[in-house]
Amino acid sequence: MTSDRVEDFSKERDRLNEIVMKYAGQPIKRFYSLDNQVYKDGALDARTKELLGLVSSFVMRCDDCIKYHIIRCHEEGWTSEEVNEALAVGVIVGGTITVPHLRRAMELWDELKEG
């Protein structure tokens, strides 16, 4: 089930990004490029940046972004305890309105861990 869910999400994300890029002008192309470059190794490694991306997306309450970063954090080898602590910071910063997003994030995390 999980691999299908992750695969479906990734395929849909790629499909939609292809449509965006079909019509994208320079500003959108630059934004996508910047987004890609921000997550590369620098003073902070790419692994750490994924966890930061997860918490930022969580506080902003973007379910697609949360899914993407949960998947990436799993791929980068973050532990359940580390993800839980990071999301706890997000709950404190974002407040109780983030709790539904926490539920969905942890559901996907659980599926990935059970894999």
C-alpha cells in the first residue's frame, strides 16, 4: 500500500510539474531552480535541509509539501524520534491548527516505516 501511495504521489507531482514547466516563464523557472539548489549540500547538509523543509512546510500547513518532505526525510534516514521532535517544534510554532497535518504526516511516516 505505501509504495503505491508514494509512487502515485510522486508520479502526480512529476506530471503536474511538467505541465507547469510547459507554460513557465523565466520567473517560475528561476523559482524552481532556486528551490532545487536550496536543498543541496552547503553549510548545512541536504539531509538536514529536508528536515527543515518538513518543519517549514508543516507550519505553513501545505499537505503536498509535508508529504514530499516526509518521504524525503525517510529516504535520508531520519529516525522516528528525530522526525517527532522536529514536528513537535512545528506544533509549538504553528499551534493547534497544525494537528490535522500532524496526523496525516505521522500516518504516512508510519506507512513508510512499516513499508
